[in-house]
Amino acid sequence: MRGHPVFIAQHATATCCRGCLEKWHAIPPGRALSADEQRYVVQVIHHWLVLQMNSPGH
């Protein structure tokens, strides 16, 4: 789904994989994300998307 806004947002916010979640967000791998962690990841992606939508030229 390359080019999809959420795909781009996941990579821009380092929420694309468990390795990035560990490195950039201190969320350890090897287990399911908790409900709080899932909410956090969605909030990070949503925040980035809103910033992009409200930036000049969009």
C-alpha cells in the first residue's frame, strides 16, 4: 500500500514496525501491544496526518 496516507504516516512517525516502535517510542517487542500502546500509536499517526492536512499546499 505504498503511497497510502497511513503507510506514509507510519514511516514518518516511526510506528511502522516493532523495531521502530522499540527504538523511537520505547515500546518493547515480543508481545502484543497493550490497549494504551495501541491508542498511543493511533494518536501519533493521527497527529501527523492532521499536521499534514493543515500544512500549506494541502
